[in-house]
Amino acid sequence: SDAAVYLLMDRSGSMDLEKKEIAKTFYFWMVQFLRRKYKDVELVFITHDIKAMEVSESEFFRISSSGGTRCSSAFKLAHDIMLERHDPSQYNIYVFEFSDGDNSKADNEICLKYINKMLDRCRAIGYGEIFSDMDSLPFWVDDESVLSNFLNKKINRTRFVSLVIGNKNKIFEALQQFFNIKEKT
């Protein structure tokens, strides 16, 4: 099968320069990996603040910050495009979202709804949360208003992978975790 990979990235105002750089660096290396692994890979680039839009690859990597956050807008757009363009019998479908988790509780429920709709169509769905202040993580880790915490409590499926990245040094570990790559020893 060919691959269809959806790259979703939060571009809201809370995604500062460092967080966007982590997300873009992860996606850059992911795209390199996918183009080597698959002969034919179709990439769908989606950015979002309160509204999601499909963009070109070059726009995706040049995007800047704006507005508030509604992560569900990206999951909904990915779902709609998936239904229109990518039959799971013809494609290995993957969806990846990077955000800082600054999302409303009401919108977290909508994200969950769309992720559940896509799980049976996808080989994997990954959610990466960029949290640069890892020192305060113990206080933050149980807050269900943070999207990763909410999703981890609600989704117990092997095809859903969620992780937190604190800095650029963790990008390759995140790639390995998302793609279940084992290091050669």
C-alpha cells in the first residue's frame, strides 16, 4: 500500500518560536524518513489556530504564530480530507499532531471524537505535546485541561501514541517512539 501521512501543527499564539522550531524540526526529519521508507507517500500539511487549513509543504515550514487554539479544527479537517482522498484499503494512513496542549476542555472532547473516528482508518495516530518547562511537569502532568493528559485518560488503543517533548534533543527519541523504531545495538 501507499502511505498517506497527515502532519498537523498548532500555530496559535501560545506556540512560541522554540515550540514551533521543535515541531518543525520533528516534521522535517519525519518527512525525510517517510520519503526513504515509502516509494509513494502522500503528505497532507495542516496548520491550525482556531481554524485549520491545508497548506503546501513550503508554507507549512514557514508558518508563523497567530490567534487562539482549537485543536479539533485540525483533526476535523484531517478526517474530512481522509474520507475524501484516502481509502484505508489503498493507503497506510498516519496522523500526527503537534501542539503545546493549550486547548479548552470543551474542545478536548471534540478532539477525542475525531480521533476515535479516525483510529479505525489509520495505522497510527500520534499526538506530540511540546512543553518547554519540564521542571514544572510534576504539577502539570495530572491537569486534564491539558490535551495530552485528557487523551491519555480517554484513549487506550495501541494505535494511539502520545508523548511530551521538552526540547530539540528529544526529537529523535520522539520519532523512534512514534514509529516504533528500535535502535541497533
